[in-house]
Amino acid sequence: MKISDDLFALRLVLQLPAKALKADTLKNQAEVLVFAARLAADETMHWTALSDVLAQAEPAKALSFGA
């Protein structure tokens, strides 16, 4: 199955808003901390896979997720 680079690029751009939307639904501090750790790992995996498909270079600095 051939999927265009544009579709992968769009998915890469949509990762951050998806994370923000999910985080807004949590109220408990402990839930938020666990969720943030899992989400950071998940988003890193997504970003890595998508950027590999698009043959993008790795970032010069580590992904910081806004920190």
C-alpha cells in the first residue's frame, strides 16, 4: 500500500494538538503525570516512525515536548 509523504507529514503535524486534547481531559495530578510520561514516549515513537518514513534528518537537539 503506497501512502503519500503528504499524509505522513500531516500526521506528524497533528501529533502535538492530539496530545494537548488528551491532556485536557485528565483532572487528577497522578493521572496527569503517568499520562504525560506515557504520552511523551508514545509521541516520540510516532515522530520517529513518521520522520523515518519521510526520510527527515534527526533533530540536532533532543525532543523536549515544550520543556
